[in-house]
Amino acid sequence: MPSSSGGPPSAWRVRDRAIPLDRPLIAGILNVTPDSFSDGGRYLAPDAAVDRARALVEDGADLIDVGAESTRPGAEPVPEEEEWARLRPVLERLDDLAVPISVDTTKTTVARRALDLGVAVINVVSGLDPAPGLLELAASEDAGLVLMHMRGTPRTMQEDTTYGDVVAEVRDALAAARDAAAAAGCDAQRVALDPGIGFGKSVEGNLELIARLDEIASLGGPVWIGPSRKAFLGHILGAGPAERTAGTVAACLAARRAGAHVFRVHDPRPVRDAFEVEGAIERRRGMHREAAGSPAGGGSG
Ligand code: HH2
């Protein structure tokens, strides 16, 4: 069984920042693509993308995750120059954004150029099999890194979604990915792990991963999760991507309780509001627990 790297992380280090993890972090999704599964084409024009990034921050995003290659099931890879042509005009105009930017890419050259423009995090959906040089690049730039679990590639990942024990398999694979990052020089405090909701998993597999996320969190380091608008919610609700916001909120709350730290979502506001209300209730619960455990209540004193 892979070893844990200690207690719960207190901060996620991304370049020169240490982002505290004492409250949930929201990564707002910005898809600069023509074909993303829920918002393809809406933010492909740089003006629309920049406006969307600023709106995501206003709505409570703690970082912005910009992607220019769809990873929906069946998606074909985007050539490197095309991916960069989509990203560059947006990243250049977001250099004054108040929050860190993450770039969702599998390509070392795209990551290199994005880091040169000041991006803080590289989000690697191919985290089990990163492109040559990608981990070393993240290490040399002190970048934050997200290593996500996926079986196969977006084109093939839904062909076989059977596992013996999905949580144990994902956990072991993520532990190996984390160890490979460490061997390439990445500081453990910079590496977040992601079970890859919807990437080569059945509906039941996705639910199991969220329900038992504590087993992945026990590896140590920040846990990043992306349930937003995904098909498993549609399966439960019988609803299309635009009607999955409440389902996304429920999945984020459940993942939070099971140990997730960073929530990649299309709509930050309802998720942020739900966390705030849940936090207020939890603080009340804590007060009652404390009162019940006080000396007057028969504490160990
Ligand atoms: N999900 C998507 C894309 N990137 N990255 C991480 N780390 N985790 C995820 O769960 C994740 C991700 C898919 O969502 P979306 O970006 O909305 O769709 P598309 O890939 O079609 O652009």
C-alpha cells in the first residue's frame, strides 16, 4: 500500500504563493475551445474569455483553470500550435488577474510558454503518463501541479470502465504519479492529486470515488476534484449539462466532507454559497461539541 506523506496539508504552494487550505478553494473553469462538453464555443473569442475570467473571480473563484483542448469522451487531440493560438491572447490579457491561473494542458511546450506568461499551476489530465519533460519543467519553475487519474486517453477512456476496486486502483496509480513527480524534483507541497471524475469511470465508479475520497486524501497533499456538470450527474438527474448546477453543488459538498481541497467548477457562486452555509453550520456543531465536552459536561479535566 502506498505511504502517506503526513497529516492534512495546510497550504498549496504554487510558484511564489502559498495558498491556505483551511477553506475550500474554487477553480473556475474557462474553456477556450469550440467543443467542450457543456460550454464549447462560448469563450473561444479572447474578449469573451477575458470577460468570463473576470466574472468567475467576481463569483468567488480562487483560481482560474484555462483549457484550450477539450477532454470530453471521444475528443481528438488539438495540435500544439492551435492550442497555444487559443491560449496566448487570453493569458496575455489576464496578467493583472487577482487570482492565480492554472493551465489545463498535457503538452510540455504549451506549459513552458504558459509559465513564461506567469501562470502558476499546470493541470495535467494525463498525470499518470505525463509528456516527457513536463514534471521536470514544473519542478524547475516551482509550479503548482495537478496530476489527474485517467484510464487511456479522452478518445478511448470510456471503452472500459470496469475496475476491481476503483478507489484502491486510482489511489495506487496516483501515489505512483506523485512519486514520479517527486523523483523529477517536484516538491510534495506543490502537487495536487485528482481522481479524474468522468475519465474512464462508470457512474458507480464516480460515486464510489467521491464517497471514499478520504482514502485518496490519506496520500497527503491537496486533493483537486472536478465533478462539474458531468455525465454521472445527468444520469442521476435525467438532466442536460445546463441543469446540473445543484447536482454539482451536492457533489462538491460530499467531496469536501471526504477531504477534497480544490473544486474545479463552471459556476463558482452556488458552490461558494453552499460551502459558506455548510461552514457556518459546522461551526455551530463544533460549539455544541465543545460545550458537551467541557469539564461541566464530565470532561477528562
Ligand atoms: N475535467 C475536465 C477537464 N479538465 N482537469 C482536472 N484536473 N480534473 C477534471 O475533472 C477535469 C479537468 C472536463 O471538463 P470541461 O473542461 O468542462 O470539459 P471539456 O474537457 O470538454 O473542455
